[in-house]
Amino acid sequence: MRRYPEPKESRFGITRQQSQKIGFSFIRLISLITVLPILGIIVYIIVKGGSHISWEFLTSMPSDGMRAGGILPAIVGTFYLMAGTALFSIPLGIAAGIYLSEYAQDSYWTRFIRVAIISLGGVPSVVYGLFGLGLFVLFCNFGISILSASLTLSIMTLPVIISTTEEALRSVPYRFRVVGVSLGGTQWQTITRVILPQALPGILTGIILGLERAVGETAPILFTGATFYLPHLPSSPLDATMALPYHIYVISTQVPGMSSGVQYGTVLVLMVFVLGMNLIASLIRSRARAKRQW
């Protein structure tokens, strides 16, 4: 009968299996310590703001200097900003990701572009807000408007979309490209009909996460597109708008005597919006992994 060697002990007197179990237990403990504060914040917001959520709160206009009424303009304005950001950032971000992944040669210039994209992803949002204020609001004379805010948020979202698009395209095996060209297709036909469909789940996940970050930011909206009090819905892209992040900032710091229920109720609406986008991204990613055959 074949005998397997006994597990070697480390210098601390424990086997490799035991040290592995200890390492996994430590990782689980760190994960639990990380998750518990997040769950605590979510539960606290639900407890404090859940009782204030009602149909009237979600569908009525603010009144009495935002001390009464609902948050409909803030909800609609958030959707407007998300739609405008998607309109400007998604086509440009996907096109740049395709160029960097499929067409650009590995040179000093492309490496510099990638470093610049990564660096732009770490720029604070207040810097984007000041840039949008100077370029779109003042220089282009768009004023404080949905258009100015959407363009500013698009610039902030582009690094995320470009990076995720490039990584999603690079994750597709090279043999897909070889087969597409060998069957008589051009490089563009291979990219659009073979590579992009395979990378689409990863691209969509990056788009959703980028839009989620843009929707949750306050500083760019504060400088370029938001107004303090708007008891009606905007009628054109050149109108100012209310948005949930800026609305939370205003009622928490600028409105005296504001009920905490209104504050936490608004935070709960924004949290549900952001977590919902996270859930959609997770579902897309999991379904794509289940169907993937490579």
C-alpha cells in the first residue's frame, strides 16, 4: 500500500492544513468586521427614515422652503442627470475602450493614455465640479443647468467606463478574434459581431457602476446644475434642477428646523436607488458568468 508523506509542521508546531484554516478564519473575521458597519448604517437609515416614506412624499412638490411637501423634483432631476450622463459618456467611453483594446499599439503614447485615465478616476469630485463650472457654466454659457451637470458628470464617469470596457474586451480569448478573421470577416466585423457580444455583460456592469457614482455625487451637481429650491419640474436641458444628493445636503445644513424624518427619508430613497443599481450590476455579472463557456 502506498504511503503518503505526513503533513509537515511549521516552526510554530502546526500543519499546513491547520495554518490554512487559521488563515481562512482570519479572512472571514476581517470580512465580517467590514460588512457589519455597512449593515448597521443601512438598518439605521431604514429605521429612521422608513416611517416617513409615503406616496405623497415621493410624488408631491416641496413647499414652505422644503420644510413640507415631497421630493418629486429631486427624484426626477436625478433621473434626468443620469440619462444625460449616459447619453454623453457611454458612446465615447465604449469607443475609447474599443480603440485602446483592439486598435492601439503598445507604445509610450497608449501607456501614457492609460495612466492618465487611471489618474482621472482618482480625481476628487469637487475638482470636476470646479472644472465644469469654469468650462460649461461660464465659458460655454450653458449656465446652471441639466446640460452643464450632465457634461460634468460624463467627464467624471468616462474613466470608469473606458477602463471596464477595455478590461472586458481583453478578457475575451484571442482565439475568438482569430476565428472571426479566418472566416473572412474584417476586424471591425469581428469586434462588433463576436467580441462585443461576449464582453457586453462586463461593459454593462462598468456602465452601471459609473452612472451610480455620478448619481451619488454632490459637488459637481452643486457647482453646475442644482438649485436650492425648485417647486416644479424642469422643462428643458438648460433649466436648473434638484437632485437627491444636493437635496440631502441642503436640508441637512441649510434649512433650519427641518425634521430628521425628512432627511433620513430622502437618504433612504437615494440609498435604495444606488443599491438597486448595484443589484442590477451583480445580476448581470452572475448571469453572464453562468452562460459563459470559456
